[in-house]
Amino acid sequence: MTKNIEAIFIDLGNTLRSLVKDEDHMRRARNEITRLVGTDEDPLAFVEKLNARYKGYRKWAFENLAEAPEAELWTRWLVPDFPAERIAPLGGELTYQFRQSMGRRVVVEGGRQVLEELGRRGYTLGIISNLIGTREIPEWLEKEDYARYFKAVVLSSVLGIRKPSPEIYYEAARQAGVKPEQCAYVGDNLKRDVTGTRAAGFGMVVIMMPVEELADAEITDENRPDEIIHNFRKLLDIFPGR
């Protein structure tokens, strides 16, 4: 099944990276958000309000398969009650801190070793991910020396297009210089990651999800992946040397 696969694209959240609820980390981010916005509201209560408003933004984003620029995210959706001319220039930093207020993101166990081995086996690697913010991922890739593994990094926050739009997959394949049918995608969402990948004509889709989530999932002809794994290391069983 994998003999024609040349490139493997990987999702970030709940696939290559997981979220750790580090309260000190989250508290520092909440405090910085209130400082930047210029409010004397309680930081925890203020960020809870942002989270509620963010749900409205996500609904819009899902319906339109789009990602708003950071300035628009904050002036239109998250803090429309503050002066737009002051908030807009802070959009990038506010988005970064808002992401940090959710927790600390760490690479899954064995993540680096798997990436190194897949590269050694001859696969071109890339990232396709939906997320707000243009700063976090480039900084993480450079700071923790992950940039060297990936030929293409396509983020909805940069492209302005979200999965499952096939356009985000087309762009990733273009950047990697590989035909869509020779690409595989590894994600965690049966609906978003399978339907988008299929629509783009990718040759293979792998879904990584916990056993307990899989037990509750409804798998249909439309969202059925080629492989389901529960551990990132299992990718090495699916993709042999080229």
C-alpha cells in the first residue's frame, strides 16, 4: 500500500504534539494577555471570556474553511470592545499568549526518533496544520531543532485556508515537490483529516487516536482511513524503507 508514497505530512495538535496543562505556564500567559489588552479584569475570568468568544470564531472558521489574520481575530472576534487601532498591532503577540494560556505543548513520546527514521528511510516530511498564530510554530521548529526534518510547513494561519479544504493539501504537496497521489497524511480527526485528504487525492491517510476515542467513533465509507494507530511510533510499521 505504501510503495508509491514519497512524502508524509503530519498534523501537529494531538498527533505530533500534545497539550500539557501546566498551571504556572498558563497563568503567566493570562497575565500577559490582560497587560497587553490593558484591562484590570481578573486574568482568569478575562481569558474565560476570550475562550467563549473564540468558540464563535471557530464556528465561522469551520463554516468558511478559512483562518482570519491575527489582527482581525482580535479586533473582530475576541476583543471588539477595545480600540481596534491599539489592539491590531498586538495581534501576533496576543495570539501567541492566548495559545500559551491553553497549556504547554510537547512532542509526543518518540516523536523525534520517528521523524529521524522516516527521513532516513527516504521520505520527504512536512506539516499541515490548522491553528491560529503565525509565530509559535516557526519559533518552536527553530528553537527545538525540528525545522531540519520538514521540507514543507503549511499552516492555516499563514495560508488563510483551513482543513478540510483540499487547497491546503495541494499547497503542501506543491511545496514538497511531490504529486498528491504520492503523499500520505497523518492526523487525528476522522472527519476533517480524512475527507480533506481524500478530496485532495492524497494516496494514503493515517489516523492516530486513543483506543477509548476509537471505541466511540463512527467510521463510515466517507471517513474511513487507510490505517488507524494509537501510538506515533507505529508509523514505522506502516512506512518501510523506500
